Amino acid sequence: MSRLYELVLMLDPEAADADRDRMADDVRKQIEADGKLEKADSWGLRKMAYEIRLRNEADYRYFRFEGTNDLLERLDHNLKIAEGTLRFRIFKVDPDTPSNPPPVSERPAAVGDGRGDRDDRERRPRRGDD
């Protein structure tokens, strides 16, 4: 049975551009051979939230496709052993879900404690200022 999936592929930025393009093209060909490719997009070089294999950036590639379980197993196997793949994730998606646009920012959002800046807080009167 064919289902809808999204694949986010993170490639090593230190690999040659031609090698990264070849890897993305190989993924595209695998999907088109056994499934239906709806969308393929290059999100470019982006900072990662944490280092992977001493890299703090990755070349992100996005694919939305219909495929069977056999295609997923083949993609999973090939991407695990492929030279230049930092990480990848395949997500099952609801057909009514719109396609993911490229991320807006190049940096992960700053993590804070939700208290805001000190200047934004209301000041309490000091002792003796009554």
C-alpha cells in the first residue's frame, strides 16, 4: 500500500557540491523508480542545533513522495551506508497536510527561560521608598 512521506536529508557540507548533488539525485531516482515524487527542494546550508560528526552545519534536502514499505526500507538502508550523509528522517504524513516550506531562519531559535529581559520587568519599590 502506498502512503505519503517526507524525507529530510542532511548532507555533509564539506563534501564536494557535485557529490552532494549526486546523492540527492540518487535519492530522487530511487523514489521515482518505485514511487511518486511530489516535491523535491534544496534548503541549502543551515546551522544545526548540535554538532554531528564535528559539523555544525548541514546541506538540507527535502523530498515529499508517495511510496511503499519496500521503498522506505531501501531508502533507509542506502542512506545509512552512504558516504556524506550526516542524518536523515522519513516522516509519514497525512495527505491533507500541506508541504513543508523551507525553514525561515538559518539558526535554531534561542532557548530562554521565558522571563524576558530585565528591563521589561516591573520594578518593585525598595525598602524605605514608601
